[in-house]
Amino acid sequence: SSLFGGGGGAAEPPVVIEYEGFTITPEPMPDGGKFRLAARITREVDGETKQHHLIRADTLDSKDQAEDAAVNKAKQMIDQMGVRLFD
């Protein structure tokens, strides 16, 4: 690490999950020392990339927990709604 805090470490690449033709990208949001469950769900529909932002009130203690919960919730929404998610 450098004297002025430029640790030089590269940022972690975002987690991307492919599920049933959809792409799920967990995007936990810091919230008062915890992390709010959030994700972006995308899919190409009729040649156009559609996206849905999933944001829940749920908060979890760690970023990893929030990522896992967001992926699970996104999968549940995909299973229930499919492409209607973008209507």
C-alpha cells in the first residue's frame, strides 16, 4: 500500500449470475452499517435489453449475505413472473 492510501488493489468484478435466460447482478446497498438487499435483473427481449431494479427493505449484516439473498429473491421473481417482470 502507498503512503497516501492508494492501495493499488483492483476492485472486485461484479458478481453476475445467469439464470433461466436472465442475468442477475446483486448490488447490495450500504445502509447504516448493514446492507440493503438489491439487484439488477436483465434480459434481452425482442432485440432490446430490458432491466428491472430489485430493491427490498430487508437489510443484512454483510455484503455477502445481501448478495446471496438478492440472488435468491431475483430467482424467485423470475420463476413467478418471467418476462412479465419488465411490464
